[in-house]
Amino acid sequence: MPQVENFSDKIKQFGYANAGTLMIKKVLEKLGIFKHTYLVYKKKCNAATISSITLPEGYHLKKLALSDFSAATHFLFRDSKLELFKKQLENPAYHSYGIFKGDELAAYIWISYSNIELPNPFNEGFYLPLEPNEGYQFDSFCHPTHRRKGLNAYLVHYGEKELINNKKDYAVSIIRRENKASRGSWEKVGFKEDRKVMCTLWWGKKKICIANFNTV
């Protein structure tokens, strides 16, 4: 997530009911103890959906290059984030698409045909394999000044079209369980909980469990 959001934004994103849990987990993380539950969301791709929605006037979509992210100074990307983007763009299994208003990047999304990567710090040396008919949509983000315009929904549906073009039947994404805002956004465009991933990290000792919901 870009640095453009502060802690109060995160409280709104995760819900005030989870504020206490967030603060406790923050304290534990400083001690090297991480414990998070993530939900893998899944949806049957539908190419017809993208033809039924349009971008607001003045916005346009294009495939992204590293220069697009570097120029998006209003996102306040860390150097480490830009380095990650560079690595992903050099991998043919990764693609990114963005929506612009004029020359300004407003929102973006990534697609991977490789695997489902767990968020930091669980991502090192571990990933969830994709089924042959799945594509992974991730790191979808809209700048706060461009929200409530349907940009994320457009990107998700456009991503479905790209997945179908690459002979994939399902789109999947992974979301932290407490992130109510993000879960609501994905559910709004038709995603459903498919499986649960429980992760713990105690002073460098990692444990990951997966439970299937099989709701799709």
C-alpha cells in the first residue's frame, strides 16, 4: 500500500471495531510476533461485465510501465516498492493496468499468472499456488482524491477480461480478514470467500495453515 494513507485512514479501512485489535497487533509486531488471517476471494470471470460499465469523463486506461509508477509522486511510493514493481514488470507472468485522469495516475491493479503471494512478512519463501484456470488480481489501489468514481470496479472487471483472454476461468485475490473496506469492494464486484489462510510468525518461525471454504 502506498504511503499516501495514514493510520486514521487504516482505521476507516479496517473498521472502528477492529481499532483495538490493530493497535495490539502493531505492538506485537514490534516484538517480532505476527499473527494474521487472510481470505482468498474468488470469482468466475465474465467478459461481458466490462462492456456494461464506462469510465468517468476525462479518465482513460492503459497498461503500465515502471515510468508510470515513478512519475506518480502523489502516491508517495517508497524506493523498495518501486524496486518490487520493477522486478514484477520484468517477469512476463505479471502485468499492471492503470487509470489516468490526464497524465495523473488515479488507480492501478496488478495481475499475476504465477502464484498468490502472501503479504509481508509471510511472503518470503512461501506462496499459494494458483490452479491452472486461475489468475491472481492484487495490489488494487485508488488514490483518495479519485475514489467513489467506480475506478476500482472498472479495473477488476477489465482484469477479468484479460484473464479470459489468457484462457483463465477464475479471478482470485487475497485480503486480510479485518480489512472490511477492501472485502466489501471485492464482494461488491462479485467475489466470494473461497479459502482461509492463517499465518503466524514468532521470532522468525513461520507457520501457515489453509482452510477451504469451497463457496465457489
